[in-house]
Amino acid sequence: MISSLFKPEEFGEMFKNEQFEEIYSLSSKDFQDLISLEDFIELSMSFNEGVNYYKLEFKSILKGLNHYIWLDDRESKAISVSVDKNLQIQSLLLKPYGASVESDTVYTKNKYSMPIEDEWVVYWGGANEMVNYHYTYENQRYAYDLVKTGKDNGTNKDTDYLNENYFAFSKDILAPEDGKVIKVIDGVKDNVPGEMNANNPEGNYVIIEHANKEYSMLAHLKKGSIKVKTGEQVNEGQHIGHCGNSGNSSEPHLHFQVMDSADLEKAKSIRIRFKDDYEPIRGDTISNKKENKDSFEDRVEKAENALTFTDFILAIPRAIAQIFK
Ligand SMILES: [Zn+2]
């Protein structure tokens, strides 16, 4: 069996060595339905042009999926791969790297804290589409999807079809910064995990207006859990509602974003500047507990890095360091 010999960490080398048939045979049926072997080989050959080697830059484990990102030696191309427990390749993304959009350089004027208590994990988040699926959409480009995990990095215990079995469900969601509540939608029922409600994508949500005409949105909240009213002034850290599974949500999680308008049709997502100058990405464990913060030196270094174009590359080594702690 080929798969028993497959070491995901060596994927970059396999790809460079043109072991495309082997890679193709390791990929899921869904992937094979998307692209034929011939097309895959052709695409991969042309992707490899000018590349001397690929280096592994990122690894995270979430919900039993190992996610890896390789960059080529010139850091102009990226390969993103996720592999399941059976060593089957579930996703493979080849793309140019470093072609940043202008909005990547514009951060919120206000500083925010993560709207959660205790430890959560960033399921999607960061300023590129490999670590953040929202990135493709301008209106939610810098959004975060946050979950809570247990043993084995899973997000639920026991059966997966009950919201109550998910670690994030019903947990308190907090205001990320002082402001005024300007929109509250409640009454959308929580989905059975695995099902989605595309008619009300945001589900139950709250929009808070902050200084500098910045607006935060907390979405997919639990039905009937919202504690604040439109027009109400709230303070950072104030309890807003409970994490739920309403709207276009396949399992309990919080969607958090900051935007330039309260009008969801017109709003553009803004990259979030955090109070501790630490910008989490996919796979990071986040916390509002003071003792988990980085040392002062690390924070100064990160604050400097945060505004440079290469910030994703700089962010990767620390992500690896965190995961293997
Ligand atoms: Zn989301």
C-alpha cells in the first residue's frame, strides 16, 4: 500500500520530484472528480517551473485534519495540503504567493480584543485564502471563525449531531471593544450540525458601532441568547450572547469580523488590529487571559512585523512554535 509509506511532511519533495501519479492516487474522490490526472499533471508541471525546492512553512492539526503549507525557494508560490487520519489528501491548493491586495495593509484604527473567554482556537483566520476561507470575499476577508477544541483537536465530544456536544456551544460571547449596539437579529433557530441555513447566512447576530465608524459583527449566535438591545451602550468584555449554530453554519462556532459599514450589502471587512498587537491565524490558540500573552519583547517585535508586507511569512514560524509547544 502506497498510503502507508506516505509521509505528509514530505509532500513538498514528492511534488518537486514530479511524483504526480502517486499524489493523485492519494487524493480523495472529490478531488479526483474536480480534476483529471492528465490535467493535474499538466498543471503541476507548469507550477514547478523555476522552483528549486519547497520548504514546509506551516502545520496545524484541527478536527483530525493535518494542514500543511509549503513555499518555494523564492517565496513566490505556495502549496496548501490537508491530509486526513487515513493519510488521504483532502485538499490541495496551488497558488502564487505574496501578491497581496491593498486592503491587507490597512488595519482598523481601533484596537479590539477577541470576543471570547478562556481558550478558543482559530479555525479560519489570517490574511490569505490558505488559512482563511473568508479571504476571497471582500465583505468578510479578515473575518475569524472561532471554535473550542478538546482532546485530539476535535471540536465535539460523543456524537456529532447534537449542538450540545460541541465545546463552543452556549459559551459566552463578549463585546470586542466599547461601542453602541446598532443591530440585533435573533429568532433564527440553531441548525442540526452538518446542515446549513443559507436563507439567513449570518443567523442570529449583533452589530456594534465603535469609534472611527468601525463596526464589529458577532454571528451565528444561539437562538434566544442575545442579551443586548439596539441602542444600548456596551463595554469591552460585556456579555453579548451565546455561541450558537444559526445561519450558514455547519457546527457551533463564532464568526467575528470588523467592517467599514453596518450595511452588510455594502460593507468591506477591515483587517483587525488587536489590543495585544498579536494577530492570530488559523490553528492559533487564543485567549483573553493575561498570563498567556507573549513577553514584552515578542509583542514589540510582532507589532513591528504586523505592518510589513511579509507578515504572513513571519507569522508562520511562531504558529509552528505554538502548535508544537
Ligand atoms: Zn465565518
